[in-house]
Amino acid sequence: MKNELTLSKAFEELEKITAEFERGEIDLEKGVPKFKKGLELAKFLKEKLSKIENEIEEIKDKFEVESN
């Protein structure tokens, strides 16, 4: 079974990668794969959050229609 990435796991991993770069713990040449992974995580988070935001808007719209 595929281990699906969750928002919290993705955010935690992105924070870890970011902290490593900020502390200078990663050699930039060797860090390219980590940088790429960070960009992939950021894209994943942006897409997931956008989807959740759309779902919330749909729910709000449904309740506004029902209450009128």
C-alpha cells in the first residue's frame, strides 16, 4: 500500500529542509536534490491547501443558500 503524504508530514519535511539550508548544513552542490524536494513539497502543499479552501467555500455557499 502506498504511503500517502499528508499536509502535516509534508509541512514538517519542508520545515526540516528549510532549516537545514538556513543553518548552512547542506552543501549547495549536494543539496540540489533536497532543494528540488522542497519545491515539490511546496507545490504539493499549495495544491492541497487550494483544494481545501475550495471545499470550504463550497460548504459555506451551501449553507448560505440553505439559510435563505
